[in-house]
Amino acid sequence: MAPDDTIAKVVFAGLRFLLAGLIVLVGLLLTSPRHLLVTRRQILVLVILGIVQTSLQYFFFYNGLAKVSGMQGAILSSSGTFFTVLIAHYFYKNDKMNWNKTIGLIAGFTGIIVANWGQSFELSFQLTGEGYMILAALTGAMGTIMAKELATGIHPFALTGWQLTIGAAILLVIGLPQLEENAIIFNPLGTGLFIYSAILSAVAFALWYSLLKYNKAGEISMYKFVVPVAGTVLSALFIPGEEMNLFIIGSIALVAVGIVAINWKHGDGTSASVSK
């Protein structure tokens, strides 16, 4: 797949998330088929979430990531956590911004920067690069709040399976008619990685929506800072030429500080509030 082939990326994302959605739906069908059923109103919610959380977010993400450096990609994709916390502050009375979240955000973002220290970082901006990464983060944050607010009464696994399948179908309807011949070539290794990535998406989204159902969006979103740091650690463990260093260890410590800060409770069981 050529790095600058936008349509190929759209189709690849569609195939990946279609498989992920079907994995979740089949699993739910085998274990608890009654939870697959949704009302007419819930169908509309699932379509909206499919468009925002899958179609738009990953169109922007895949195409934006190809045009930014590794460090820029890690920082910009992590901005979704900031957007989620900020939107939750104005959307929910019980999920306001406070000193705990402020410290957590600062520590988390610093950890991302430290983890990617030494990679190229350019103070540049192009809509199809940095702009798309910011839009991916923003649509992801909007999808999180919408799922928390609108998807009441829908089983988290049903929500995962249906929104992934619907969003993926939209990507494929748009991309397949425009896909050039041999634009995407699957070899045995690529096929294995494709299936692996679909399974990862199915599990990750199912767990995320399950957590979101019972927890505050602004608080659990902080744990997303672990994702790029974990990616750096896994790269050091499995990719030849990459190795653990003090920057990676420091980034893990900073992200841990951020998570502890978010969960730190005062003597009265509450977090310190930031005055407006």
C-alpha cells in the first residue's frame, strides 16, 4: 500500500474494522444473542457513532499519520485525551476539570514527549497531516462523549460491534469504487498482521465501551496516555535496533504519575476542584 494512497488507507481501515465489528457481533451472538437487538432510536445512535467514531476518526487518523513524524503523531493523537477531558468539563456536572486532572494531563503529555525524545519534530502545519491528526483526536473525543450520553440501554459489546461494522461499511462504500488495481497487496505476514489488528480493535473497543458505561469519561480517558508509551516500550522489546533507555523509563514514570494524580482522593473522598 503506497504511503500517499488515501483511498487504499480508507479501504484498509474499512476492512480492518469490518472484521473487528463482525468478531464482536458473532461472539455476542454465540454468548448472549438477546443483547444484539436494538430499538429504532438506538439504530440511529449506532449510525451516528459509526460515522463519527469509526469512519471520520480513522479516515483522518490513517491519512494524517502518514504525513507527520513519529513524535508529532504520538503527541497529536494523545490530544484526544485533552479534548475529552475538556468536553466532559462543560458537558457533565460531575466530571469537572480539577487540579488532579490538570496535573494528570501535564504529566501524561510530558511522558509522551519524553518517550519520543530524539525523533524529529517540526513546527509545521498542513491540513492533511497535522490537521487530520487533530481532527482524528477531536472526533474520537466527540465519539466518547456521544457514546456515554446517547448509547444508554445498549450493551457495550453490541455498541462496539454495530458501530464498528456500520462505520467500516461506510468507509468501504466510499473507498472500494475508487480503489486502483493492486493498490493493496496482502502477503502471508501482512494477512496475519491484518487479522491480529482486527482482533486487537475488537477487544480494545469492547473493553473501552464497557469501562465508559460505568465510569466518568474525563477520568478514564487519562489512561489513554498509556497507549503511545506502551507502543514505544513494545517497539524497544520486539523491533531490532530499538532498545529501552532512560527516556522510555522516564515516560512510564510520568504517565504513572498522571494516572495516580487522577485517582488521588482527598480526605473527604473528593478531588480538588479548579475554580473557574
